[in-house]
Amino acid sequence: MTNSSSSPAAEDATHSSGLGPRVAAVLVFGSSAAVLVVEIVALRLLAPYLGLTLETSTTVIGIALTAIAAGSWLGGRVADLVNPRRLIGPSLGVSGAVVALTPAVLRAAAELAPVLLLLIASLTILVPGALLAAVTPIVTKLRLTSLAETGTVVGRLSGVGTVGAIFGTVLTGFVLVSRLPVSGILLGLGALLVVGAALVEWHTRRWSGTPALALVVVAGGLATAVAPGNCDTETKYHCAQVVADPDRDSGRTLVLDGLRHSYVDVDDPTFLEFEYVRAIASVVDATFPEGEPLVAHHLGGGGLTLPRYLSATRPGTRSLVSEIDSGVVRVNRDRLGLRASSGIDVRAEDGRLGLRRLDADSRDLVVGDAFGGVSVPWHLTTSEAMHDVRRVLDKDGLYVANLIDHGEMAFARAEVATLGEVFEHVALVGRPADIGLDPTATAKGGNLVVLASDRPVDLRATQEELDTRQPGWKTSTGDDLSDWIDGARPLTDDYAPVDQLLQPSSPRSTQ
């Protein structure tokens, strides 16, 4: 009597037929690259709602790694139980459909059901990530025909998958994000995955779900077009919007990732809407003679409110701005009326690197107003960065910076302590409760302005300017400031847990 069932070895040989080494390499390379594209773009999609913080990045990376681990384990397990050739098409196709739906689903959830955003975001990364990660063990199963070549096959495909992940990372970070909106990247990737599923289906003739998934991709594109939360412009770093002020015809608010970063009056640059900008202007005008032109450097650009103000009130002022996002620079020129003759030179560069390029004793004023979400980029807060600021300032120069903190003000205390180690004179400007001058009141948090110099700052003149422009804000220095700092540990390049020191806050504004 003949046994009609085939042996595992014979079945494996059957599985491997028709799947050559090049096809296997393409499948593993492409699926591994796609996982990293999804991971990086997910960070961009979530930034407007969760902030671009270390915690957000850590969460997304952790979810992506969980998806890879789960997909690899389950893919290998299922490949041992089911004919692996039946699994590749569905894995590619379903992941493509989910990826294409991700922009619309995440943006709708953020607006309509924000409490579910993290759960939905996790699923939009976990599902396609796990399905794509499963492709490698499935293909490995198909390529294994004998134990003698196990090491070669597994090692080769593992290497190909790693190269694919590197390719996906570099392609997304250096090419795709700078040229395409994130929704377009995901829709395009979803379409490519469904096309890949169709090719596999045509090759195997065992699965026929591609037409339905193609319709899902189309639906994802249509849903993305009408989903809430669309940007005016998607830059390399931000979802940017310019919102007109209904109460002031020439007023414009620059919104980055849902946060009000800058207010610009395109006809009257001396009009300052945000409290902290008025405070910075008060400090500058109290420190330098009225109308005197300055040579200034600005760490962070946003809407360039202060450089415009200096240009208007101090003719001849030269402001060099380090703004890392070239897209924000374009918004200033195209939507916010920045003129080439304004004396403002904006460079698309990192602020720390921009500082290094400046000559010593070359600036009267350095302004720190760079933010990623609601936190200062950590490498612009450290003692080493402040020593570079001090290097470029002349002997009478002034450093003034916008800080945001809440709760116990742990970050602001640490930053003021850091400045105290670098400069001879440091003062803090803010609401009395926030800077420790009114112990009977509860600190609300928000914006603080810190100033530092190697020459004494005229605090009386500063307070007079504040009383005129920003009533209620006070200046703290000396023993009062030391008591407020309360032994906070200064920040260094080796120790700068800025995101952890910052307290969570609800306001969606940097002012």
C-alpha cells in the first residue's frame, strides 16, 4: 500500500521551486526596507499630536522593534505549519493596505478620538511591521532545501534584510521626507506593497485578494485627502500652517506641528503678540542704547519675529539666523513677507553647528529660541553650547533665551544653573510665581526668559521696560535666583536629560 502523503523534505523542495535566490533577496530586501520607512514616517505623523520628544521617538522605536520580533517569530512558526508560498502575497498585500490607510486613520483619531491615538498608532505600526518582518522567515523556509546549507541561506538572507533596513532608513531620511509629504510616502509604499503582492500572486496562482486591497489603497488616498489635520506645507521637520488673525488684517501665526510658534505682523514688525517676545525685546532694549544697530545671531528662526523687530527698530542691524528647517525658511519668504533687503540672513543649519562657524567676539547679541515641540533641543542647552555662545559674544555681549517649563521647573532651574557656571551675570524674567518671587502663589509654568552676560545688566532699566510692555513680569537675580535654582545640576554634553526634566503640559503653544 502506497502512502500518498509527502515527506517534509519533499514538501520543502516543492516549496522552494520557483523561488530563486534573486527573488528571495528582493522580497527580503524590500520588506525590511518597508518596515523602516513605516517607522520613520510614523514619527513624523505623530509629532503634531504627541510632540517630537525623546519619549515619542522611544515609543515608536519600541513598537517597531516589537513588530519585528513578533513578525519574525510568528512568521517562522506559521511557515512550519502552512505552505509558505501561500503566505507571502497576503503578508505584502495586507501590510500595504494598512500602510495606505495609516495617514487618514491617525489624523482622524487625533482629532476625533485623541484618547485612542496611541493605541491606534501602535496598531498602524505593529500590523504592517509584523507582516513585513514575517516575510524573511517565510522566504528562508522556502529557500532551505537541505541542512547542509542552512547557515549560508540564513546568513545571506539576514544580511540582505539588514541592508534593506539600512536602505529604507537612508532613503526616507535623506530623500523621501525632503521631497514628498509623509502621506504621499505611505500611500506610495502601500501601493508598491500591493503591487508586490500581485506579482507574487501571479507567480503562485494561489491567492486572489489583490483587487480588494488595491481598492483599499485607493480608499486610503481619498480618505487622506479629506482627513482633518492636513498641513499647508510638510517640511523636513514639521507640519506647517500659517493662520490669519481674524482681529488683525496683517497678523499671521506660524503653527508647527499644532503648536503656535510665532506671530508675525507682515505690515508692522514692531507689533509683538507673544508675551515672551515682548519680554525679550524689553531685555534687549534695556541693555543696548535706543536705535543702536546690532550684530545678532539667532538660534532658531520660526517666524523670525525678533529679527524683524530688530531690523525695524534698529536700522542697520544684521541678524544671522540658524534655522534647521529649510521648509520654515521658505514659509517665511512665501507666506510671511520676508524680504531679502531686511538685513536678515537665514541659514538652514543646526544651531550648534552654526555657532561653531562664527568668529570669536563677533556678536553683540545671541538669542536662543529653538524648539522641537515644546522643548529646547538638548544640545543647545549644555555648558559646552553656552561656552560657544560666550565665545562668539563680545565683552559687552548679551545672551537671552526663551525657556518653557511647567510643574517644578526642573529643566529651567538646570538651564539657569548651567548659565551661572559660564557667565558672570545671570537673571531670570517671568511671572513672580514661576520664578520664586511669590511663594504664596502656585507656579503655572509656561515661558520664562533668561539673560546672561559677562557685564552687569541694568536690571532697573529692564524692569521699567517690562512694566511698560509686559506688566506683571518680574526679574530675579542674586540670592533670590540662587534659592530658586535650589542646587539644580547643570547640563553638559554628557548629561542633558532635557525631555525627562520637562514636565508635561497641555497648552499647544510655545508662548
